[in-house]
Amino acid sequence: MRSRLHTLRPSVSLALILHCCVAATVHGADKLAATVLVKDTLAAPRQEATIEAKLLTKGLFRDSPLGGEPVDLVLNGATAATGMTGGDGRAVLSLVPPTGRIVPVQVRVGNSPRVSAAEGQANLVVWERRTPVLVVEFSSLVEGSAGLQHEMKPMPDAAEELAKLSQFYYGIMYVVPVSAGADGFAAGTEARQWLSGHKFPVGLVLTLSTSEEVLGAKIDELHQAGWKAIKTGIGRSKSFAETFLRRRLDAVMVGELSTGEAPRKAKVAKDWKEVRKKL
């Protein structure tokens, strides 16, 4: 009997160790923390719109995309569409927009066994195609550098004047610069937060490469899609103004400019209080 007990004890101990290890592994298998980034979307009433989102998790050196994960599009607290992220972490979700000029939407992680709950927000901008739209260069709204940082100060009167313009008439499209090949999701999210924090009117945040060709191509694309009331650009840089002027559209440059900085046909407003007079 004694030898039998000595024979059993090692196997019992091994079983206990294995049980503890498995329990610790299951308990310690925390879900991945994730970030959901969502882009603003422009849509026409009663026509299908697509919302683009991206799911990321923080890596040692940079964020990594999370593919194969369920995501839900939430509108007014209810799920309006569901989808799955691709290998690049992106998901495209479709819906027919409700009435209203600016509709907040959320995209959140669905029922995932490996990713923690997370949610991102953006705006679904629903404009009639005949709505007059002001395209505003982000650098014309900030003092000094146009880099996206929360400590940036807004130009005096910029938020108030744009609010007056948007209250009854104009839709506002903010053009936020991103370097060529960069991901515009994060830049758009940061710009929305900055604009909201400084009480700018809600509009469409559009992230584009800083090159004149890319902005010009986007304007042409919108015109071809029926948004022909996009006729005026308000900016600070010469290249931004020239992009509009070359298409026989109006351009207003804001701020104190040096001689020759403004293209010949561009209108110049020394500050934001003068902008309305130039429209």
C-alpha cells in the first residue's frame, strides 16, 4: 500500500499543476484593446451611403490593423448595419441615410472573442446636391502652423463667422491635409475633435493629400457626382486658391498676404470678419 501511494502522488501533483496552468492561461487571456476610427461621409437624401471604418490595436512601434472582426454601425442607438473588417482592418458599412443635414454615427466592435469593446464616431453629412458648399482649407482656421495638434489656437472670429454662414445657407467642407500615402482616419478624427472643441460648426471633414492635383481631382469627382453647388474655396495657401480658380470657381484667401502671394483673380479677406463680404 505504501509503495502504491508513493506511485500515485507524482501523477496527482502533475495533474494539479496542469489544471492550475490551464486555469491561469484562460484567466489571463485578456482581450486585445482596440481603437475604432471612422471617416465622415457625404451622402444625398434617400440614396445609399457607405461608412468607412478602421479597427486597430496598439503595437510596440505602431498600430496594427485587426482583420476578421465583426463591427456594427449604430444610428440613433440602434444597429443599422453590420460588417467584418478586412486584412487591412477596414470595413465598409452601407445604409440609406435618415433625414437631417448632419447625422452622428458610431461604429463599434461587435461580438468578438478576442477584441475588447470599442467605438468610434463620425458624421454622416446629408446634403441636397443643390446645397451651396464652402470648401475650407484647415490652415485658414488656425494661427501659425496647420499641423493637427490640440494646442493650436483658432484664427480670431473664424468659428463665429463660419457658424453664421452655415446656419441658414452653406454646407461646410473642411479639407484637412495628410501627407501622400498617409492614412487619413486618424487625421480626420483629430480634426473633428479640434473643431468641436473650438465650437466650429459641424461639417464634412475631408482628409486629402496636400498636393494640388489630389484636391483638384476630388473637386472634379464631386462635380461629376452631381455636387455642382461646390463653387467656393476659402483658404490660406496659393495652391489651394489656384485649384479653384483653374476650374473657374471662386477663391477667397484669408489673412495678411505678402505681395504676389494671392493669385490675380482670388478675393482677399484680411480676416474672417471680411469673408462674408467676399462671397
